[in-house]
Amino acid sequence: MAKTFFVFGDTAAAIDIYKKSIALKPEFAPASNNLCAAYLKAGQISEAFQSFARAFRLNPQHEEAFANLYNLSIHCPWQRREFLKIRKRVKPFSGVKTRILALIDTYIHEASASVEAELSALKLAERRNAFNALSAADQIFCSAYYKLIQALVAQNKGFLSNKPDGSETRLIYHLGESHCLSFAHLKLRLEGQMYKVQPMISFGTKVFHLSDAAQRPFAEILHAQLRHLPKRSKVMLSFGEIDCRLSAVCGWACCGNATSDFYSECSGTSAFVQEQRSRKRKRGEYCSLVQSKLGLSRASQ
């Protein structure tokens, strides 16, 4: 019955039934896993993480449950400490999807040795055709991120191991989908101050998801990420589909005390980008326009 409510969009009813099922049979891991999915669909991110953690504790040998928990911890870095505690208690998993998530995670956190180790393991898995054993959706996800990070490491060889030069460098948070990895850990000069780009990823999020009630988890993850940033943080937003949708957003702002402050501050930049779309058709020109409008410039690594 809970699945029926879930499929037809009544997530509140589905959550209620799953919780009652768990109360009756706490050791039944599938109910906890289904509750996670319902929480995500309802946009209840913290509850989803706790439910994923509970499902994995019930079945610590289940790699898919571990991958689900790992995936959400990457979206929600404020949950990372709890995830790492859980990971320390279990035997390492070596499946392709788990290794891809580890590759993304270590790249985000500048763990250069771990990035190289995961790339080597994935190269071996590729030779053994292990990617072909994945579901169609996981093949697309894993292959795309594997190739992307391979290319980024080759392009920015050595920047992961850069040592601090003693100068003061603040963080600028780059929220977005895979786009945000492209500028990870590079430096920008803004108003005479050096900033290092810290990515904060949300898998699969497109701009049109953020205005679609049926795609609530995407917007809720973005809201949660914004709420957990330090106050007055510098932020870049980078979401598709800038080349084919009028609702594309490229924003720069300071996070205030409420998320609404953020949107009101970046709305002017969004409007500027949309206004220029009719005049400039090449993606490179959009980037130049946005950088000029925001006073951004790329600094040497």
C-alpha cells in the first residue's frame, strides 16, 4: 500500500505507513530503504540521511545501501563526519559505483593520492568490463563522472597537491551539478582578495528542476546546502540547461540570514543573463558576460 501512495505522489501517507512497518518489524531493512526514498521525494533531506544510515546498519554487507548513503553524504557535506564514522566500521566496498562516488568525494576534498588510487582501480575495472554489469542509469552516471574527472586531473595536473603559499585565501562556494567540479580548488581574484573555489555538488540537478514541484528533492537539496553555508559566504551557482532554456541561472551573491535573501540578491544577475541571451548565442560569450557583470577574473593556480 505504501508503494501505491508513493507512486501516486502521496509521500506523507507513504512515509506514515513505512514508519508503522518499521515499528512492527525494525529489522526489516527494505522498509527503511523505502522510507529513505519517500523522505527524499518529500524533500526531507536530513530525515532521508538518517533513514539511509539506519537501513545500512541493518544490513552492513549491502553495497547498494552503502552507495545510497555515500551519495547523499556528498550532497550534504555537513553529514560527512557521521558518514565517515559509519564507513570506518565496515569492510571497504569495491563496486564500480562505490568507487565512482569515492572518486568524486576525494576530488572534492583535494585528496590527491586517493584520487589517483581510485582512478587506477577504475581503469582496471574498465579493462575487466565491470562497467557493463551496472544498470543502464548507473552506467551513464559512472562513465560520465569517470571520464570527467580523468579529464580534469589531466588538465589541472598537480593542482590537487599545491601547497599553501602563505597568502590569505578565502573560500567561494560553487553549487551545481557536474559543472562545479570544473573549477574545483582553482583560485579567483575578486576585489583584490584571493578566493579558492570549493565545490558543493548536487547530482543531476538542472535549472528547470528547481521550479518544478514534482522535482522537489533537487530544490530541497539546494536549499539545505545554502542553509549550511557560513553566513555572508560568497557563492556561485552553476546549473544547466543554459544553452537551451530561458530559465537558466548563473548567480553570484552573499548568503544572508534567510534563503530568500539569497534569491533576491542573485535575481538581478539571472535577469541580466537572460537579457543577453538574445544578443549572444555562443556559450563562451555567456561566460564572458557573466564574469564581466560579476567582476570575476581567473587567477593563476
